[in-house]
Amino acid sequence: MGRLVPAVTRSLDILELFLEGDGTFSAPEVTRRLQLPRTTVHELLTTLAARSYLAQIPDQPGRYRLGVRTYQLGSRYAEQLDLAAEGQQVAREVAETCDETVHVAILEDTDVIYIAKVDSTHAVRMVSAAGRRLPAHCTSVGKMLLASLPQPELESRLQGREFAAMTPASITDPDELAAALADIRERGVAVEHRESNPDVSCVAAPVRDSAGRVVAALSISVPMIRWSEERERELAELAAKGAGDLSVRLGHRGRR
């Protein structure tokens, strides 16, 4: 591994500082926050501004904000993002941690479509495939995505729908589904016990994009022979972390 260049590291530390607060800082504030010499900070700020990575605020002398070059770089990064590819990578990392089947899914109307999947190595595991479509109300990822919709949009999508059962445990009553979605909004994770597969339980967490919108959900599926309340808590935390990691890859800056 090559040596880190101190000047570049300090420059990046300065740029990352502008992700905080209102996104504006003066040279003395940068000096104080990063504990760098004043001369060094002045030179770095001058260089970053000259290259349009920072810009001085016209009506606030001595204060800086991010410049147009950072926007151009961010836009190019966003253009190259592939939710399925990024989801597959994060799903692989989560699966390596828990050795259970991990999915990433998106919502289409009232169904979910799995866009990424990594299998458990256990002999007994959930059998599914990327590209599979299932009714959202029967899955943890689907309920997570439904719960994340604005109420008017949720009502519009579900109005007049019949909720077919996939197993005896599937939710088919609209009032019961509404109560389940309200609970998911409060908890921040969704759980499904044998609702899409009589032998499997799942937990799911929301994936957000750079604007904070929920664009997908990440789930961990476990055969009932390996399921317990303690395991549910562990996997709920892991699903939330994995979804948070994927959100960061998509440009989300909020809390995981």
C-alpha cells in the first residue's frame, strides 16, 4: 500500500468539513476544527478555491462554501451509480457477516422485485432469485417499502386492492396491514414471519438515495429452524447497518 500524502489528506479533511452544519466555514473555523496551522489552512483554502472546489461567499467576506467542481464530481458519480450493482456488493458483505440469504428489492406498484441476492452457504436456506416478483404485503421488504410511501400515495396504490395470501400467515385484511405499516414506521425495520414462505422469517430495513427518499429495502431471510427472538434482534441491527451502508453508497448523508 502506498504512502498517504499529508497535503492531500488535509485538503480532503477540509472538503469533508463542508458537509457539516450549514456548509460554510471561515479560515479561523477550519483552523480550529482541524487543528492545523493557520498558514497551512490559508494555502489549502486558496488552492481549493483557485481550482473551484471551494468558493468564497460574495456577501460574507472570508467565508467559503463548496464550489462548482465538487458538484460536477458528485454529478458524475451519481451518473455511474447502479443500484443493482451496489446492492449486490452490500448484500454480499451482509451475507458474509450472518451467513443467511440477503436480498435488495424495489417497489413496483404493489409488488416487490428483487434486484440483488446473495445466498446463504447453509444446506437449509431460502430459495429465490434476483428478478423475482412478489406481492409487497407478504414480504418484509415490501412492507418496509409500502410503509415508506407518503400516505396519499400509499392509499392510492392500495385502494380497491385484494390482498391475496401466499401462506396462512399472510396479511389479507386492510386494517391489519395499515396497523402493521404504522408499526414499521415507528420501529424503522420490518419483520415478516412465514408470510411469503411457511418456513422462513425475514427482517428488512430501508435504503435511501441522496435526497433521502426510500428507493429500496434490504432484507435478511432465515429458515425457521435458525430463527429466535435474539436472532431477530441481531439481524434487524445488521439489516439496518447494511441498508445504511448501501444508502451511503447512493449518496445519502443522513443517519443510518
